[in-house]
Amino acid sequence: MGIDEHPQLFANHVIAKMVAHAMGDETVVERDDFTSMRVVFRERGGSWVALADGDISQVDRLRGIVKAWGKLPGRFKKTDWVI
């Protein structure tokens, strides 16, 4: 999967990997969360192309956004859904 063929899927994949790394695989990221993080990344000067090319400043920018998202109230784990 490359950024050229499916840019939104690429972005969501990168975000999901960062969330899993920062907060654990069980952290739930909903569709609106992906959208919000993509929008904030772009609004803060982020470039998905530069990130795909390995620009560490873009990685750091997205990491900060993911960490801020993780601190918002209402984050939960997949195991929290067990009834």
C-alpha cells in the first residue's frame, strides 16, 4: 500500500501504527478519530508525502498529535467493550 495509490488508507495505517505503539494495540480508534488526526496533521503543516519519504520532523509532528489525542477523555480499549 503506497501513498500514491490510496493516500487516506496510508494515512490511517500510519496513525493506527502510531496509536498502537504509543498506547497499545487494544486502543480503539474510531473513523472520526482518524479524520480528526489527519485534518490536524495537515492544519499544522504536516505532509503525508514527506512522512512517507521518511522526514523525521513529520513523524514527530504526527506523534505529538497522536499523543494529544490519547490524552483526550473517552479513550478506551477493545477489552472495555466486553459485555
